[in-house]
Amino acid sequence: MTTLLQLDASPRGPRSHTRALTEDFVGRWVRQRPEVTVTYRDLGVAPPPHLTEDWIAAAFTEPARRTPRMRADLATSDALVDELIGADVLVLGVPMYNFGIPAMLKAYIDQIVRVGRTFGFDAEAENPYTPLLPAGKRAFVIVSTGDSGYQADGPLTALNQVEPYLRTVLGFIGIDELEFVYVGNDEFGGDRLSESLAAAHDRVAELAA
Ligand SMILES: Cc1cc2nc3c(=O)[nH]c(=O)nc-3n(C[C@H](O)[C@H](O)[C@H](O)COP(=O)(O)O)c2cc1C
């Protein structure tokens, strides 16, 4: 049995393009693979908490030395990490906010990038960092933007802090098989938006097949 983890990071409801596209992707994926279990997390509406001093102290204390209070401080993070470890396929809906990812998704990432759980650290090693997630996970990332041309070799690619950041941080913990789908022109509307949406849904259909 395989598990798909769907993460939506837009705070918008029916007006969200990323939500429409992740729903399209997951619907197609599951229709073609009825054995797949879907886990859904709405980061846009219910983001995980930001990190605290207590969380940081707990995360960087060896597990055997953690107090019950420290374990409680890490409970949300541990649950999110367990969920991620159990997922074979990730589908992320990511609005571009101020050229980067929305804070709701960053709050999630801060909870799941964990020393000893999703990456290893060895100060003596030539390369101190090791990804710890089980190999073979795939991630499909749907990005929506108000302008357009942020994708590789587009005119605004240098401004895109979404794709390089997600490739870096997800690769750091062991997810390096990523596909990005872009929808653009939300700010312009009209044909420019509808053509971009149609192309994104076509790409979703290809990737989900
Ligand atoms: C706070 C905020 C910041 C945004 N920043 C950018 C930006 O830097 N570049 C851009 O092209 N669009 C930007 N947009 C437009 C969104 O990326 C666009 O509306 C996108 O469709 C949002 O995703 P959604 O439709 O899933 O909600 C911004 C929108 C908001 C609300």
C-alpha cells in the first residue's frame, strides 16, 4: 500500500489555484491507483505552530535525555515527521508570496527538518549532514503566482525563491525527486490566466498518469 500526503498552503478557499490543481492531481492519481491512501493537511488554514525556545532546546537534546516536558514540546513535530516518513508521494500546493513560500509552509518545514529524525549531523564527518528520510519519495509541487515567467529559463526565474528553496530543503532531508508545475498570471486574469491554468491542468494530467 502506498500513501500520498497532500499539503495545501494557500489560505484561500475556492479562489485558490493551487488548491484546485492539487485536488485535480490527487483525484487523477487515486483514480488510476485505487490502492493509494491519501493523507491531507491544510497548512493554509491550520498551520503548525512556530518554533519556540523550548522546542529548540528539546530538539537538540539527545532523545534519551529528554524530559517528559521536552517530549511534549516535540509531539507535534514528531507526528508530522512520522506522517512524512510514511508518505511515498507528496503533493504540495504552494502560492508564491513575496517571491518565496508562504509562512504557513515555512512553519511546517521548520517542524519536519529535525536532527536525528530527518537529517543526521556528525561534526567529525567530511560531510556532516546526511538525509535520513527513506529513499524513493517523490514530490509534486504546484506553484501559483500573480505574474508569470518564474519557471526555469523564464524571464523572472532569478526572482523565484520558491523552487530553489524547496529543492534545497527537501533535498537536505532526502526528497530529491521533485516535479514543479506552474500556474501564472493570477493578477492579470482573463485569457492569460485561463491559458496558464489550462496548461497547468494538462501538465498535472501528464504527471499523474
Ligand atoms: C501576500 C501575497 C504576496 C504575493 N506575492 C507574490 C509575488 O511575490 N509574486 C507573484 O508573482 N505573485 C505574488 N502574489 C500572488 C499569488 O502568488 C497568486 O495570487 C497565487 O495565485 C496565490 O495562490 P492561490 O491561488 O493558490 O491562493 C502574492 C499574493 C499575496 C496574497
